[in-house]
Amino acid sequence: MKAAIGKEHGVVFGLLHSSTFIFLLSSFILHPSSFSLAGLPQPLIVYYGQAKDWFGWPYTDNATVILLRGTNECARQPIKGSLSPGVNFALQVPFDDGRDTNRYVRNAVRAGDAVSVVVDDCDGRKTVMENGTVPAVTTPGDMILVNVTAATDADGDRLPDEWEQVLIDWGLHPNYTNIWDINAGDDYDGDGQSNGDEYRAGTFAFLDYDYFFVEHMERTGNGRLGLDFLSVLGKAYNLQYSTNLYAGIWTDCEYSLSDTGALQTAPTEGDGAWFSFFVPIVNTFRAFRLTVR
Ligand SMILES: [Ca+2]
Ligand SMILES: [Ca+2]
Ligand SMILES: [Ca+2]
């Protein structure tokens, strides 16, 4: 960097005073290391994923995801809907090659740097439950998936403590008095789905009439099987099939979003309303399952 600056200065001064030009050029030749004032830029590294609020619902707006190195902000992105199903942020972070003490820009990261994520939402700055597991910086050009939840998890059960407190405050089981009483594998409201599954599906784990299920199935006029379910805004839904339940092998299944629509296997993002998936019917045994994340 400084070599380039030196040459520029040299050209200017050289035109006016040839002796000055010679001096600057000599300096460059004799002390090349002294011109390395900063590292050099490398291809950006991207941290991407889905940021969720303390209830486990994906943010759709009014939130900004920020990547920190220590207290230095490296990148930020305001959330404006989803970038793709299950992804609502992609932080593009400058990458420095580490050849000099100084980074080429203040917010650049280097290989091996430890980083953390925070979320600014309408209630202020939040740390995320996953900060202990956010991968360190790898190599230039990498894409690193990191899903984050703006919440605390003091009891380490991967359920936001704030979410657990809602169940306690609901009072269905008065003996449940603190977050350590709430377990992901338990079924607080007795609707047949565990607390952890309900949290991940975005349903209310304290209401036994709210859970994730297919409400209705019917053969359509186009010879497909129609499946109706209530979606949660921002959650990603997919359909899978198995021809051997005993082996537990599941494969993404082609489906469409209308009876005559184009078939796809990519997930579809919920909008909080009723959804219908349409599946071509085949003449062999197939079990289907609807997934949510
Ligand atoms: Ca917890
Ligand atoms: Ca339940
Ligand atoms: Ca429930």
C-alpha cells in the first residue's frame, strides 16, 4: 500500500525536483518491509442463517443482525423479510490476509478470529443463545451457516429461558416454578408433542389445541394428494417420503403449491396462514411426513 503511495509521491515530486524522486525510490528499494502498513483484502467471508426472537419465531423486520470481533463491529444487516426459506440474514465480512499488524479496514476479520453475534431489535441489543458455538473465521470466500436466537439459555437446554418462563407463568402446572423444571423432552400441555418440538415448530407449548399437524388430506381433481396445514410466519416447511419406514430413510418429496402447479422439492416459507401442499400420487407404497424448521 505504502509502496504505491510512495511511487505516486515520487512521480509528483520527480517531475518537479528530480533529486527528491530519486530519494523516494531508493527508500523503497532499501526498505521494502517499511511500506507494508496494512494487510491486503481477500474475498469476503459470509456468515448467514436465520435469526429468531426469544419465542423462536424468525424475525421479518425491525431487527438488525451484527457480527462482532470483541467489541468491534465487523458487519451488520437489517432484516427485511427472508433471503430464502430459512435464511433471513447474510453478513458479508471484509477479510484481511494478516500480513501486517494493521488491518486494511478496521472491521476486517482474519483467519482464526473469534466472533460473536448480537441482534438489535425493538427492545434493544440482545446476545444470542448460540454465541458459544459461532464458528471462528475460517478462510476467504467461505459461507458459514449460523442460526441464532436472541435470547438467553442459562439452563443449557436449547430452549430460550424467556420462552420457558412463559410456560411457567401460564400456570398449567403450578409445581413448575423455574426454567430448570421445563425440559425439551417433556410435554407441558399434554398435546402429544414435546416442548422442544413445539418450540421448533413455533406452536404454543402451553395450549393443547395448538400443535403442528396436517389438518386435512384429500385427493384432488388433478390426481394429487392435497395436504392442508397452518403455517407459522418465517418457518420453512418441506415434504419427505419413505418407502421403508423400518429403515427410517426419508427423501425430499416433489410437491406443488397448487393442484396443477410446478413440482418442487425446495422448502416453502410459511406466512402465518393456511398452506396446501399437493403431492403426485404413485402406485407404490409411500409414507409422507411434513417437516418444519
Ligand atoms: Ca433454557
Ligand atoms: Ca406439547
Ligand atoms: Ca401445544
